[in-house]
Amino acid sequence: RSENHSLLETGTSGDSIASDVLEFILNNFDVDMTVEDIQSCIDSARVEYRSSKDGVELERVIDCVSKGKIVLPFEDVRNDCLRTPLSRALKQIILSSITRCVVVRLLQLVRPDALYLRRHAVPGEVLRLYFGEQEHFSLKRLIRKLSESNNTTSQFHIVYARCDSCAHSLPTWSNNDGIDPSILHRVRSLVHDDPSAVEIHHLDLLKSESEIRTTFDGWVSKELVKTFILVVDMKMQSTNIVNFIRSYVEQATLSSDKQFILLLHFPLSCDQSIYPALFLGKWCCIFLDGIGDADGNSVDFNNVLQSACSLTGQKLNADTLLGALKPKALQYVASQVPFYSCSKQPHSINHSMTLTERMDCIEKILSNEVEQATLETILCRKFILMWTDERIREVVYRSAYALASGKSKLSFSSALTSTLQSSFNKFLAKSVLEINVWSNLDVLDRSSADAETERIFALALNRLPLPGVPLQELLLIRDVNHQLIPLPMEVKSREAIVVFPFFFQISSLIEMAIDKANFDFLDQSSLDQNDDFGPLFLERVDALLGEMADSMEAMAGVVRDIVTHVAESESLFSRYLQHVLAWSYGCKNLVQVEKWIALKMDT
């Protein structure tokens, strides 16, 4: 600013002071701050400054401006001539601002597991900044943020990567290479949506300093290639070669839209290898826990950890999380869950299919809509409900602690992904196995299903206790027992026709209630001969189903509702009757038997 002190219009909120301090800092320091950041520092300075004798003066500067105009003595601050209370107040604000800038930069180097373990001692603003605005779990998202920042003072980046062996999956890539579809897919998944905008090299493949210089100079001359990534395996390379690369690269003059990224990969087994994070010259230092997933299905760990930190307004994004876990879960179900071999309906799943065919078939069935919601949506909703805030915090803490104590050799993101993926795999497998008892999924075949059948299916599925075990137990189970419930003897040797949903679960509970009712009536010493036995017996069956529902047998309550629906629908009753005759008694001539039963019921 000019040597003469400027008269600045200010309001009572301190915003104009924040604007002016921002201008001063941007002109005199290499920092990246906004008016909002400065306002936060003013608030911080107000708290710290109250303990000094000039606290009243600071309040006057911020809140009560004499006649709407004040003089900001920047020259006094710059020359450290603290002759007035106002200059001392302003210096306190500037010191707070610079401190905040330092904290933000150092925060880029913090490990997410270490920050989570100490979250209670860290201000919410810092947690929100780290997990909400910075990027530490995806190389692709990090490059996007760096490109969008338009900060020409930081075009050189040292990225400290602790990402298992994932860094080695980054391919060597330049525009001069032929197009290999598999390499192209990995570049798009892990680095950039536009492969022509990036160049990737591994230091291990550059045999000399001359080759390093030639490769870098070649990239500088390419206008359209905006990002250069050099991957360095710190288990194999020395710090001297890294120093040489830094010294050579920082002498270059890059166009404002170019970014150079030195990706230092530190395997977790490489405990002794270090490289100092020096914020010298034009370099910015960033810690990256993981580079992402080569399949493009990375979990959004920023969302998971914000939820685990209980930050205000942050909830687990179920759609994003399950979208990332779904592909491998489908593969697990198709490979581990057995299916009945005698099912003959067009869209049924059976063990004679190949793995790919089963995956496609499972995905198609899960996409079926029942009562305006797909099976996948209903199952995902049940899975997310198991993940309470307490469970999320517990799982994240366990992964962070295992890493900090040296018990785990996985990166933080890999450990969390493993836990989430494993739990979803087992949940989906046990759920599909339970839903498909006695080929129940065949009932969704569009050639035989109708609206009433789908209504019964949705009613049972929504209230069926899946997967039958609590999350805590699901996380501890290593090998899930995937065993089919055997089909009845009556249908083993012939085609299994499924016409009524969840017949096994419903008929089992009804038969259990009937057997109990029979026992109750036989146990009575006498029955009034004038009593109508039928209604009394049915009332007792209904009461027993109610008792089972009250004793935590959730499906019993569903059966009571289904019985009501079936009683009011001729087509549903016909379907249930067909199923009983074929599956429980092995009747082959169903039409004749149904007519005989209908006649008996009418009379």
C-alpha cells in the first residue's frame, strides 16, 4: 500500500477490515486466503487479544468505528513500530492470519488415521477443512482440485503416498504411446478423465539424469499436456536423486495451467525411509493415503470420515458408498452363493450357469421393482440401517488404531475398504440365500408374476429380518456358511414351479402355529360339543402367530398380514393352494384337486 495512510470506509461488522487486511496479506505474503478466512482470524484475534490491555481498542477497531472512518497504520505494522494500540491490534490480526495459513499448509501433510484418533482435541473447523475441502484419498480428485485452484504460486507438488502397492499400478503413459485399452482404462480411473492431458513416468525406468531432463523438457514443450506425474519408489531410490529432480524442475518456467507432481511412494514395510517436507521455493507438500481404485469404484472416504467425526450436517451417503461396493459384492454372491439346480423358469439362477451369467442374472433380478422400489434399493436400505453412527465410529477407530499401533500393514483407506466391502459381501450373500430359499426368486419371473404377488413379495421382503445376524457378528464372521435348504422330496425329481412368494418362510410359521394349536386343543379335557371348532381353531392359530411376533419372531407378524391379504384375494389363495399341493403333498393333477377342494369349501 502507499506510504500515506489510507482512510477506509468500514462498517460495524468488521467485513471491510477483513477485506483490507486480506489485500495487505496478499500483497506481502505468499498465502491463499479469502475474506471469510480473514474474518475468522479477526474473531480469533479478538479472543486472544482480550487478555491484553489493548483489548478495548481491538473491540473499538472491529465493532465501533469513530465517524465511519479509521486509519489503518500498515507501515507501523510492517516496520514493527507499535506506537498505537490500533497498530498492535492489527498486528495481532495479521499474526493470526499467517498462523492459520501455516496450519492449513501443514494440515496437508497430516495422516488421516492420526487426525481421526485425535479428533476430540482438534477444532471442528480443522476436521471439516481436512475431510471436506482437502483431498487425501484419490489421486484423480487431487489432480482435479489442483487444476481448479488456478494458483500459479504452487505448480510444483510433492505427494507423499502411502497406498500399499497401488502406486505401482499407475502405468507409464504419454501421448506418444500407442493406445492400449487396459492402460487407457487405468489412466482414466486413477488419474484423469482426459488421458491426453497427463503424462506419467516411473523413476525406476529412467536410467540416467540425462534421461530425466530430456523427459521433463519434452513435457514442458507440450502445450496440451497439463500434468506431469513422476512416480518414485522410496524403497528403491535415494533422497539425492529426489533432490536433483527438485533442483532441476524448479528452475523451469511453466505456463500457468501446468502442474508437476512428484509422487513419492512409501510402502508401509519401508519404515526407515523418509524425505523432509520442506516448503521451499515453489513446492507444496501433500499426504495421500490412497490413489484410488483401478476399477473406478473408490469409496468416498471424505464422506465416511466426516460422518465418523460427527461433523454437523454430515451423514453417510448411502448411494455413493454402495455404488462403490456393489460390483465386487455381486461377484462374491455369484461365486459363493449356491443356487438350486432344478429351477427351470426362464430368468432363474442355477448352478449350471457360468460366473458371468450368474452375475448378470443376479443384477437383473435385483433391479426388479416390487411396489415402486427395486430389490437392490430395499436390501441397500437394510444394510445402511445396520450402520449406526456408533458402528461407523467404532469401525473407523479400529482401523486407525491398528495402523497407528503397527498391527496393520494396510493403508487407512485400504483397511476401511476391506471392512466395508467384506461386510457388504456377506450381507448380500446371506440375504440372497435367505430370499431364494426354495427358489423363491423365480416368483419374480415376469411371465408368471402379477401385481398382487409383487405386493406380497414386497411386504415380506421389507419386514424380513435380513441378514439374520447383527452387524457386529457379521463383521466377525470369516467364512459364511452358504448352504441351501433342501427342496421337499416332492419336487426334487421334477420341475420346480414357484408361484407364491416366500412360501418356505410363510408355510413353516403357519404349520408351526397349526401344530401348536392342535396340541392346545387336544390337551383340553373336554370341548363344548356346541362350539364351532373351525372358527375357534383359526382364532387360536392367529393368536399364536401374534404371540410369536411379540417374542421377536418378526416374520410371524408379516404372516398375519399376508394371511389377511390372501383371504381377500381369490387369485392369491389359488396361488398359495397350488404351492401347498405341489410342494407339500406332491400333487401332480393340480386342476382336479383344486376343483375338489373348492367344492368342499363351498359346501
